[in-house]
Amino acid sequence: MLADVLAAEIGKGLRVQLAHPVGHVITLLISTMMYLGLQFVLGQGELRQDLLPQTLVAIGGYWFLQYAGLVLVADLIEEKRAGTFAQTRMSPAPAWLPMLGRLITASIFGLGVAAAAALVPVLVAGIAIPLRWAALLPALLLGANVLAFTFLLAALALVSPMIGALQSLFTSLVLLLNGSFLPLAFYPDWLAALARVLPTTLGIEVITRTLFEGGTLAQVWHDGSLPWLVAHTLALIVAGGLLFSRNHRRVLRESS
Amino acid sequence: MIRVEALTKVYGSAETRAVDEVSLDVPAGTVFGFLGPNGAGKTTTIKMLAGLLTPTSGRVRLGGFDVATQRSAAMAQFGAVLEGSRNVYWSLSAWQNLLYFGRLKGLRKAQAKVRAQHLLTGLELWDRRDDEVGGFSRGMQQKVAIAAALIADPPIVLLDEPTLGLDVETTRTVKTWITALARESGTTVLLTTHQLDVAQELCDRVAVMRRGRLVADLPTRELLASFRERDRYEIRVEGAAPPGFDAVTHDGVSTISVRVGDPREVYDVVERLRAQGAVLESLTQVQPDLEDVFLALVNEPSHAC
């Protein structure tokens, strides 16, 4: 039964997202145009091939965060308003299961949109991204990092009417600081330190070292960047789990 | 089938008692009307029944399963349509909604398909099954919400204002379905409504809430009968009513409404009319309807029964 509920939740989530695809296509086009336009301006009239691969990975992380967050948080707010969230809570399945389904839906959709959006600059600007096995684990951790942060926002969305504004604030900060415009190496130390507190930044740093600088997993472990990424991701997962548990109890106690 | 014991919900430090020691026992196959003015605590009670809200104290058992300690089994006992909500996904089709909610309630996909076809056909939505629910009329959307609540063929159905805002035809369809559910399938239906004629027509038993407390919980007939001491009579006479009688005259017939403590007093009234030359057209005992009873209960708590 659990697998059936999970499959139903994922299927429903994807159908809801794809019911009106035109809006997504327009947003996707705007995102890629904005990225290429900014790179053109920052490159003072040219697309700098030495910076594009790194910034593309960074903005790919941002797109993943933005769209996964949109699916999970915005839909949760809408479903609370529409009463379908209450319906899902009247299932014999445990409360965490539909939420897990939502998280998987968000990751599928976020990843799909990020990949599709990244494909346009790759084709238009001829960006070549090398594939290295050493980058696989950091990439998976980046995904987990993004989803853990999205889950944290979803846990807040259970009780906070201000979550939309908070989500916009954080995603904007991520876009500004995670290396989407310029690699972190160009930032002053204090700003780079601040950027590393945000989701995606640490993951993008480790991916950059393993993918573009030839670093091995052992090297990124010993220089401290991989342990920081693991710790950051675990902290987000624990915080999200605790907050979800607390806020779910609060909803049951206070919903009127 | 539904057993509620001393259910209480207190909000915040202000000790607002939204629901205060409410106990109910609803047997299987009953259509149970849960009435009360706005803010009486009906929706809070329904939410506690549905496991959406944790009671401050008291217990809810659905089909013998405790909502607090046997949640999974209890959730499989009912389907619900909540008031003021869409209840279903407007961007999905009726078919997609029913398959989703069926699987959410524990049905296999093949089982959900069979039930969905049965429900959509019965509710005259089969031809529109692949259309987005958002494009449906209010009545059709409510039908889909009801079908979603019934998709797993639950022994209990909770309906919060199921006919609110519906046209006459859809209201009739919903009422027919509610009656058939109880009479033919033995489903227990708990419904709240402000449409007291609907409650009187459908409900075997009625409970009335006022300020979080139950002020009545009786079979509908007994509840109406318990107010018969206030029996009223309507006397219709030809032409204008004689002096001394308050009457409403319409189309050459005057209707005199009299309230008596003892039915024998009616003879005296008729005798007075005859003495003044009035020609009697009809004499009818006016039974209190649920609206009279409801107003008496919510406005005069001394009538608690």
C-alpha cells in the first residue's frame, strides 16, 4: 500500500505541474535568457568560456532550488487553501508518506527544469562541461542539500503565512551569492563565507573542484569542503525533520 | 459506527471551549444531522472526527477504531467532503482525481478504476470524466468531491454542508445519493447543514450544537414530537376574519393562526368564529418543523433535550 500511495502522490504532483505547461516554458525561457544576458554583460560584451561552465553549474543548482521549491512550497500553500491538503491527511498512510511523494515530485520537476534550462546555454554558447566520476557524489549531495532546504521551507509552510516572502528572499540570495553570476573565487572572503551558509553554495564549490580543477574526493575531503557540505546537508535534513514534526503537531493542535 | 465520548477542544490560553464534552453514538446506516448556528463547534467536531484536529480531551472511534491510537485503520473507515474547500484538484480531470484519492485511501489502481467508473456513471459525469474539474459548474465539482469521498466505499461518510450553493437539480441528486447510501449500502452519513429542510428530509437523527455543547440529540421524529406542546393551529375562513381575530387575508380567504396549550381550546375558538358568522374552510394542526425546533433550541437553551 505504501508504494501505491507514493506512486499516486508522485503521479498526481507531476500531472498537476504539467496540466498547464505554457507557463513553465515561458519561465524557463526567461531564466535562460537572463543567465546568458547577465554573462554577456559581466563578460563586457562577450560570453567568457572560462567562466561559463562554472557559472552554469551554479545557476543549474539555483534553478533546481527555485523550481523544486516552487513545486513543494507554492503547491503546499495552494493545497492548504483549497482543502486538498486536508484530504491527503485523511489517508490511512502515514503523514510523512504524501510529503515524501511531494518531495520526490519536486526533485523530478526541479531537476527536469534545471536540465532543460541548462541545455539552452550549452547549445547556444557551446559550453562544454566535463564529466568526472569524482563529481558524482558532490552532485548527489548538492541535490540532497537543495531538497533538504526545500523540505525545511515546506515544514515552515505548514504554519507560516509568510513563507512565500521568505522563500523569495532566500532564493534571491542564492541567485546573487552562490556563484551563478561569478565564481566564488571572485568574492571578498566575508561575502564568500556568507554565501557558504546558503544552500547550494558548498555543493557548487565541491563540484567545481572535482569537475573543473581535477580534484579527487580524497582531496576535497581533506581540504574540508566536502565535510562542510555533508555537515551543512545533514543540518538542513535534521532541522527540516524536526520542524516538520513540530509544525505537523501544531497543525493538528491548532487548526480551526 | 461513530462513537464520540466527552469530546472537548479548548483553544489557547483564553480557554475558548470550541467543543465542550460532546458525546455521540451514531449506529450504522443512520443519516445523522449535525446542526447548529455558525460558530457552534460543528466544523471543529467534524475535524476532530476526521483526525485533522487533536482533541484537548475525549475520544473518537470510527468503525470501532480509535482515531488517536489506531489512526490508519480509523482513516480507512470514512470519506469526507469538507465545507468551504474544493476538496479535489481543479487542474486534474474527474477521472484522475478519483484514481488519486482511491489509491490514497488504500485501493489498488484496478479497484479504483472500477469504483471511479461506477461513481462517475451514477453521478452523470462519465461523459465529462476527462475534463478538468476547474471547468465544471459548482454542482458538478461538488459531485466530484462527493465521488472522491466515496471512492473507497467507506462505511462512514462525513459531509460538511454538502448542498450549500447547489442548484435544485444537483441538490436533489445529492439528497438521493445520501438516502441511497444509508438505505441500500448501510453507510453511516454524518452531515452538517444550515438547510433545515434538507436535514428534516434526510436525517434519521438530529443533534443540535450551541456554543460548543450539544443541546439536543434525538431521532428526528422524537425531536419534533418533543416540541408538540407548542402546537399551533391554522383556521381558514371565507372572506374577512371577524373582529378580534388576527388574520392574513389572501384571495378572499383569511388564515387565523392560533396557539393553544390544550387542543380542546380549539373548540372554543371555532365556536367564537361560528358565533360571529364566519364560514369555516379548513382547520389544520401545524406541526413544528425542524426550523422551529432549531430556533427554539439555539435561542432558548432551557429546551435542551
